Amino acid sequence: MKRILAISLILFLGACAGKTASTEFSPADHFLGNDYALLMPSPELKGSLAWRNPAFAPKNYSAMYVEPVVLWNAEKMIKDSGLSQEDLNLLAKYYHDVLTRVPEGTKLTLAAQPGPGVISVHSAVTEVEASSPVSNALTSVIPVGILLSAGKQMTTGQAMGVGKCTIEMMFVDSVSGEKLALFADTKVGKKYSSAGFTKTGQTEEAMTEWAALLKERIYALWGK
């Protein structure tokens, strides 16, 4: 019986391990469109992709306005993510909510609407992969599953059963529409994280971390 279970697990998880994402750049795949090509890895943003307008002057801004979060290519995301439209809508709302709390304790205030001296924050979730608590558990305790998960992580950077999320953001002058900064990042869930016990826990964890990173940059640019 154990042998049958192990063989079944190899066949099931091996098929999952064979899936890889295309790295070919297409503007239509990105919320940032052609501007995505401007992004470069940024050490100060923990390796995330970023771009900042050389003319950006933080002293000209005293508030930020958070636009509703977009689900980019939502129909495709529903097919690929393992989540329902309702799940994705709740994730978009969750990210919007954590972003609106970013200005707390900083020199920026949260604006109720665009206006002079206000930075508008445009965000989009461009890719989500739900966590699979069952797959995560099997590949955490069964020896053959642990080996397969480790192999997948070495090849793709993502262990079996964990979640994944990609976001793209654009910061603009809310009056002129001038682009001030761009940001994009992908986070993969941790294999032995309690957030992986639910389908969207690791995505919510990633969104909270991005909001914390944004607050760090506000401190760095505007001071505490």
C-alpha cells in the first residue's frame, strides 16, 4: 500500500513539477505595459524590480491616495490561480486595505482623493497561485515528496504546495499624471509557514510584506 501511495505521489507531484512559467516579455501581460521594461533589480528594495523618475522630489508631496487594486487579466487568473472570482476580489480588497494603512506613523497622510501634493498609488495583482495545504503537507512529511519538492524548488524557486503572488505598482503625480516611480515583485510562499494552511494565506502574507516595504521607503525618502 505504501509503495502504491509513493508511486501515485510521484506521478501527481512530478506532473506539477514540470510546469514552468514563460519568461518572454510581452507588454500586454503587464499592468505597467511598456513601462515594465524600465524596471531594474533594486538592492534597497530587497531585490524587487523598480524604477524612479530622476526628477522625483519627495518634498513636493505630503499625501498619498490609494486607487482600487486591479486584478490584471482576471479571467486568465481565475483559470490559472486555483481561486474563484470571489477569492480574488477579496485579495484585491485585502491589498488595498493594507496599502491604506501604510501612511500611519509617517510624514505622509492618507488622502481621500487626488489633488495637489498627492501621490496616487496604482496597484495590480498580475499573478496568483493558491497554496495547496494537502500537497504542502504530503511533500513536507513523506520522504519521496520532500525530495520532489526540493527538486522543484531548485529548478523553479518554488516548493510544491506553496502559494505565489506577483504585483505591479505605479506611483504618479495625482494632478499631472507624471510617473514618479514603478515597482514589481513576485513572492513565493515559505514551505513550512503556517500561512500555507489556507489557499490565500501566503498571498496575504506577501501583500502585508509589500506594504511594510513601502512604509520603509517612505521613512527613507521623507524621514521619520
